[in-house]
Amino acid sequence: MNFRGNPHWGSPLQGGTGITTPSPPGFSGDGQSLRAVSASAYRPDIQPTENSQTGNGDSNPLYYRLLFSLAIMSMFISWLMPLHQYVPAADTVELLELLMLAAGVLLLWGSFRVPAVLQFSVQFVLIALTWYIACDRNEGPHWLGAYAAGIPGDAARLFTGRVSELSEDSRLLILVLGWGLLVASVQQLALYRGTTTLFTAVTAGYLIVLDIIFGINTTGCIIAAAVLTLWMRGLAGLQQLKEQTDQSRLPYYRWAGFTLLAAILLTVAAWTGSRLYGPRPAAPVTLQPVMEQLRHWAESGVSSRTGKEVSFAGTAGTTGYGTGEGELGAPLTPGTAPVFTAAVSRPVYWRGESLAYYDGRRWIREGIMYEPLNLTVLPSDEMTAALAADSSGRRTLAQRIELAAPVSGGQPLFSAGTVADVGKVELTDGTRLGYVLTNPEKDRFRLPVTAGSAAITAYEVQSLLPESDPALLRGLNDQDPQDIAGPYLQLPANLPGRVAALAAELTSGAENRYDAAAAVRSYLSSRYPYTLDTRIPPEEADFVDDFLFTAKQGYCVHFASAMTVLLRSSGIPARYVQGYGPGTPERGRYLITQADAHAWVEVYFPGAGWVPFDPTPG
């Protein structure tokens, strides 16, 4: 319908009713505005302000996009760095470094504004090149032909769910392709949509899982991720401000600098507060309460069917190295089976492991994750310096341990003092292992579980013995670090008050930590007789309290537990240690048997570390 020139539009209707029809918006009575609007609506030179591919972020300056990409790259590095530090395999380390490099190149390319086809094409080439480098085994490009021949088989395995049977090259292809797509997607969402919440949340969760579940120390990466999260949030906020205010010129430099500074200050303040006040020591996760409930249920079930009282916990055991977390105090019978022989120049205590958490009935192993440690990285720089400082060789000791029966691993690496270096781990088939297992602090070592029929027969260790000069130890009075005071002053909440009262009485006359520890040791070894004929304390009774004030006799577990708790009650960090005693000299070596299984105490001295004390009489 053509309204142009209609004399009745916008004028009184014929018939003289006096009612007028309003003009549509944008129209005048002569229709000229309609022509103007229509023409402008279809002019080809007028384009939308947003690019359909990239959005508002496309108009941000290059340096802004580069800064944002740098923050994303740093966050991805925090993903890979913990694995890079704790994975010993050289080929895996090289792959992680290649993935870091690929992420950097992809993010750099994604910061430039180019047509979508060109951008995706180059990204595909970069991902393919990364995969090629990862798969190349210095064989030249002809390996591609062999791989191409196996593609149908890999495709069939993939579509039938047999992913574990894929060839190594195909698994690498999936890994590299997924990594490249992840990097590119995160950058697109961050730069052009201002969305970083999911990425930063996944990063935090991933690092926390590595730390808590797998025991990999990610504290530094978590702090860095916190800074980067706040910084990226600030950078994304500038883009949102631009969209809301429609400003063409924004203070990119100042905004980026101020947000980075604010992120660093907030994170440093939070970290400093945590270091000043420290976390409250928490009980490690353990299934022991569940096992206790099952034990009580089993006992009641047997009792109801037989009419007799049955006490599983009261069954006598045999002396030997314990790996369980059962209740302390069960009676023991001497064991005589040989465990290992040691070629060493002097008698020493053979340290297995230390335990920190005491719940009143047992010592509980913390949830420590052991990871492989390549023997080539031993000794560490810190230990090398400590060995060099021992110019007289008084504290340096070499040992060769030959096991009485080959083992498949999974047990502590017994040694004197602190392990500085592991020379070799010999197997029954004549080969050697190139690694051992260690905790993140590298102060606990275990023999790895071997594959196949090969078992471990012997290993060599170089140790740094603890400081033993009383005069030197008496002069050490510095404050304990928080990571020492926290776990090694832990005591059960329901520990009877008379234990602390006894501790205060024993240490009241001591002028230093060494004399306090010596006073507790002397009291226990002189007042309480040694016996294997013991019993588990009654229900609800504390093991140490029962030993000190009721049973008043026991074996090494009783004495070591009591000394540890008494020292902690006096504010002195101490820990329970188990292993073997020196053994019996035999043809220039020492024979260690089950009868030599032993427990003792280590007391912390700032500046000297952990020093052993043995309160067991005899």
C-alpha cells in the first residue's frame, strides 16, 4: 500500500467527524521522513559496531590482548609446573615443556586480529606441528607412513571404547589436540567475552586436588593462581566497563597496572596472615574409627554365638616392624627372623619412618603421597652443602643394606640418620632401579614396588647423622618454625591433665631444650621396667596416661610414646620414630632381626634439626 501523497493521512477524516489519525513514528504528513529512514536502513556502507566473530573485545588494543594472554599463559604454566617438578621421566618432562611452548605460541597468535579462516588454519597447523614434534623419535618424517597405515585400526579401537589400546601416537594426538583446543577456547572466552570464572575455578580445584590427594606441593602455584585470577578479573572488568559506558578511549595501561598491583597486595596480605597465625593442626584422614566399629561388631557377634568373650586386640603379636595403625600396647613375643645385614662402620639406629599424629590410642600415618625420585638428582643442593660442611666426616656415613629375603618394594628405605644419597638399588635379575619413592619434603624414602618377577635384594645409602654434641644443642634457643610447631605439638583434646602436670614437673628445672629432653628420658628409663607382657588400655583410657600412672611398665612403644607426649605437653616439638636398633655385630657387619625392631623419639632443635633420644631402658 502506498501512502505517499495521500491527502487524508494525518488530516481530519472526510465526513467531518473531527477525529484525527496520528502519524506513525518517523513520518510527517508528506512522507519525507519515511523515505529518509528507509534509505538509511538499507545503505550498504553502514555496518554493525560489533564483529560477529569476535565481539566487543575485537576493538581492544593489541597490548591489552597481549597482557590478557600473558595472564592466561601464566595460569596454564601453573597447571603443568607441578607435574614438571615431580615427574622423573625425561620424556614426560620434555612433553610438558613442549605443551607449555605450544600454549605460548597459540596464545600469541590468538592475540592478533585476523580473519577467522586464517586464524583457525594457523591454529590447526600449530597443533599439528606440536603433535609431530611430540611423536618424532629422530626417525625422520617416514614414520608418518607407518602411522597412517595404523589409523583404521586406531579408529576402530576408539569407536569401540578401547582407548587404552590406542597407539602411542594416537594418544599423543588426542592429548595435543585437546590441549590446543582448550588453550584457544579459554583465550577466546577471556578476550572477547570477558569470561574467566570457569577457567580460574577449575585451575584452583585442580591444584588443590594435586596437593591434598596426590601430595604434590602446589602452594606456590596456588598463590600465583590467586594473583592471576584477581588480575584477569580486573582486566575483564575493564571490558565490561567499556560495554556499559560505550567509551572509545579507556585507561588500559593504568587499569592493567593497578589491577595487577591490587591482586599482588591482596594475595600477599592473605598469605602473610596465614603464615602469622598458621592453620590449626587437623587430624589426618584415617579409616581407623571405621575399623574399630567393625572390630567391636565382630567381637559382639562372636560373643553372642559362643557365649565366650573374645578380644582380638588382646592377641599377642611378634616383635617386628609394624606398618598398621592398631591400638597400642598389645602383648608381644620375641621374633628371631633375620631382616637384613648392614655393612657400616659403626652401630646406628636404622630409621624407618616418623609419625606425628597421636589420637590417644594409636599413632596414625598422615595421608602422605610418595612420588618417584630419580637417583640422579640426589643429593640435593641443600644436602650437598650439609655434607660439605661436615669436613671431618663425623656425621657422614655410608651403608650397604642386603635384605635377608628379596622384597617387591613398598617398605621404608631403612637408613641411619637423614638420607643424603641413594647409590643403587639392586634387583634379583641383576639390574638396578634408577629411582626410589619420596614424600614432597624429600625426608622420607620408600622402596618402590617392582614390576614382574624381579625383587629388590640390596641398596646403598649415604646418610647425614644427626647432631649429637650436647654443648652445641644446649645453645640452640631459636623459635620453632610454624611448619614444625603445628604438627609436632599436637595432642589429643581429651589428654588427662595429670600428664601435662608431670611434664611440667620434669622440665621445670631445665634451662634449655636439651636438658628438658634429657630429664624426661632419664625419668622414664629409670622409673618404669621393660616388659613385653602388656595389655591394651581399657576403653576410653589414654595409652600414655595408662602407661604412666596405671600399668607403669611396657616396651619401646610405651616409652617412646610417653616421651613424645610429655615433651609436647612442655611445648617442645617431638615425634615418634620406628625402625630397628643397631643389631648384632657379625663378621664385620651387623645382623638386624625382628627382635631388633624398636621405637624412639626425635626432638626438634632449631638450627640442628631432629635429634634422636631413646627413653627405653636397657
